[in-house]
Amino acid sequence: MARPTLHTRRKFLRTSILGGAVAWTLPAFIDRTFAALDAGAAGSLVQTATGRDGPILVILQLSGGNDGLNTVIPYADDAYHRARPRIGVPEKSVLRLCDHAGLHPRLPKFAQLYGEGHATVLQGVGYPNPNRSHFRSMEIWQTASDADRVEPHGWLGRYFDNCCKGQDPAVGISLGAQMPQAFSAAEPMGIALENPGRFRFAEGSEVMRDAPAESSNDGGSIGALAGGTTSDLDAFHYIERVALDAQVASDRISEIVRRHPAAGNYPHSRLGQDLQLVSQLIAGGMPTRVYYVSIGGFDTHANQAGVHEQLLGQLDDALAAFTADLRTQGNFDRVLLLTFSEFGRRVQENGGGGTDHGTAAPMFLLGGGVRPGLAGSAPSLTDLDAGDLKHTVDFRSVYATLLEKWLRVPGDKVLGRKFPTLGFI
């Protein structure tokens, strides 16, 4: 039997003869996911020892290609200031991490967390033979593929397939209109919340096929990207996915959120509200191991300075509120947050006061369990590959470290081969 081409969740429920089956399927999924929440979470913000007290990973995607050199700034390198006479951050404004590198001045709260020993800045992260297409590079990051091949499933989807058999379907939660490609799995697990403020299906929410490939390695412009998803599920698994999404609409999860109000002073940005919801779900006893959130707008080809500053300010405020909330809950030590972007930007500023697609960039790690400090080697600003930075850390070593040292599963079983682990945990 051919698999159906699915357009929107709402259209499927309205038109498919299988829609009626959801009425029979949904209660079982809701009960299986939420039956034990009330009993374990009512009396304490700390999750009880019912399989909901393990480590939690929060992935934060900076969509569009964050300019790593204006995020973690090599202020002591004259090559930086020569390459960026208009958009470079003056040395006097940099929040210094050491005698050669520091943070953008719009990251003071993250700098404080770094100084308190709760954050790691990992420099020079990328992959061999880098691709400057947004879609292809994001596919590589989300599937942990080599540049010359494509893995059929996401790296977190393979974690679900190999290490989460029999666990609650809400083992992964993504906040957005569609599942990230990182969640793509042979046996679909996880749920997506498009509108975390209302917990409902959104009008016109698409179940997209893979994003179209770009013809040039230079890529194009993009404001926000979660990565491609696939819709070639058989009917049963699609009903399962619809049912899992529909759980989010239930009064029961709304009650959990109401019962555990956020303790931090969250900003009103979308990222701030998304991290607030993640914190409430953690406090409310969700059995989720991986949360996935994103912030877009980092494709700064022109007039970068003001836009980038604003985005970093939103990031700073949201991370500070999230951290404060987790500390109040008593959950800070069991949550690790990782930031990533599909690539960095070129060293040289362009004629439009911006930067073009590049390669290696820094990642941030935040949580009570990290080994703090500046990790990895900063790439040279003069020894370049056609104008691009040469990466010093393979991002799959970051994933291997998260899998083996944080989630405590075999990294090679998920990634397909062994990658060296790093010392940030």
C-alpha cells in the first residue's frame, strides 16, 4: 500500500477516513504520557525517582549562521580589527574571558554565568569539507553526516531508536511548527509544540518534506530554519504522531503548566517564552530527555551590527532567566543547554556592512554539570581556507560527549562510529 502524501494535520483530520481512528487512539496515548505526572509532580519541583530524574539536554539552534567572531571575539588579534573596520567590536567593549578572547558586550549575563563556573565556550567547531548552503549544512549538523553523504535519520532520532525503546513518546519535545530533522527516526518518537502559549493545532501547519537543496555551495539567505523533515510515514505512525501532538492540546498539560509557574523573570521574546515553557515542563515532571528550541535571524549579510546585537541580547536575557528558574526548582545540575548554528561567518566583512556564509564557529554549553572555561583552539584568522576559518573541533565529538558523558549511552551506537569525546563534562 502506498504511503499517503500528507499536507496539514488539520486537513488530515478533516478529510481522511483514518481521522476517526484518532478518537480511539488518542486517549491511550494521552494516558500513557500523562497518567503519572500528577502524582509525582504535585508536591515538589524536583522530579521524583520514577524515570524522570535523569539528565536533560536542551538544544538551542541559532538559525541562519551565527557570526562566531562577533560572539566570541579575538580582541587581541590585529587581523580581526583589520578584517572588520566597520562591524568589529572595539577592544574596550569586549567582555574579556582571557587575554586574547572575550564575549560581545550584549552578553553580560552569560559572561557572569561563565565567571561563576556554569558555562563553557567551545571554540572552532565545524566539520571537514564544509558546505556553505544553509540547507545542506543544517542537514549535516542535524544528522551528524559526513559532508559527502546523507544519513537517513537525525542524530537525536537515532538516539531515540537505539537507546529509548519502550520509553514515553514524549522523550523528545521540539518547540516549533515542525519536527527538526534531528528528531527524524525509524520509529517516530517525540512531540512538537507549535504554539506553546495555547497548546493547539495551528492553522495551516505543514508536515513538510525535505527542504529543497540549493544549487550553490555559497547558499542563499534565510531568516529561520529548523531543518528538513519527512512526511513519508505509514498511516499508523502518522496517527500516532497526530495523537502525540494532540496530547499537547489537553487540559491536563495546561494544568501542569499552571501548577508550576515560571520563577525566572523571562523576557517576552519568543525564545524567552519557549525556554519558560521548557522549564515549566521540567518542573511539572515531564519524562522528556531532549528539548529542542530555536531562534532565527542570524543570516546577517547586510547591516549586521544592530541586528546581531539585538539577537545576542535576546539570547542573553533568555538564558539568564532560564538558569535562574532552574536554580529555583533545584534542577539546574541535571540540565545541560547547548547552542549551535549551521555555520559561522567569513572573517572579512562585506561591502554591505555584514558577513557572508563561513564555516567554524563557537558553541556555548550551560549548566551545573559542565566543566567551565574556554575550550578548544581558536582558529587562525590568517591561515584560512579560501577565506574561511579552519575548524579545530569536529561537531560530532561534541555529540559523542553529550551522548556518552551526559545522556550515558554509547556514542558510536548512535553516531555510527567512534568520535573522541571532549572534556567539557
